Amino acid sequence: MDANQQVIEILQSIVTERAVSIEHLDQSLDEYALDSMVFVALVIALENQFHFEFDDDHLILSAFSTLRSLADYVSEHSNQSEVPS
């Protein structure tokens, strides 16, 4: 399963009142009515699933305009954590 699909499944598990699918990648995250507490729960779930930590400047919802921007960030940073130092 690719990172986009995993991010979608995690978001769907948190935002149960609205359907989330791969077709929604370019929708604004505002459409999911996420508040700061729900966003923190989403960040924690993503960090646990992908084994990395969000940079401090990305710990606010406004850092991500769309679901795709969030999925791209997760994909990029989870890949970096696998590179040996």
C-alpha cells in the first residue's frame, strides 16, 4: 500500500463523519473540519505509522493546504528516516 493510501486510511479513521478517498487528494483539508485537537491526533497517528516526527513548523494545520500536500510531506519525511546516516 502506498503512502497516499495509508494517509487516507488514517484520516478516515479519525474523521469518521466524512468519506475520504484517493479522489479527494486535491481537496482542501478545511473540508474535513479538522480542529487543532483532531489535527494533533492525525499527526500522532501519522508519526506512529510512518516512524518519523513532524518538523515543528509543520505542527499546525495551516502548513498543509490539501490532503495531497500532507501525504507528500509524510511520504518525503518517512523516506528520509529510512536513509542511513
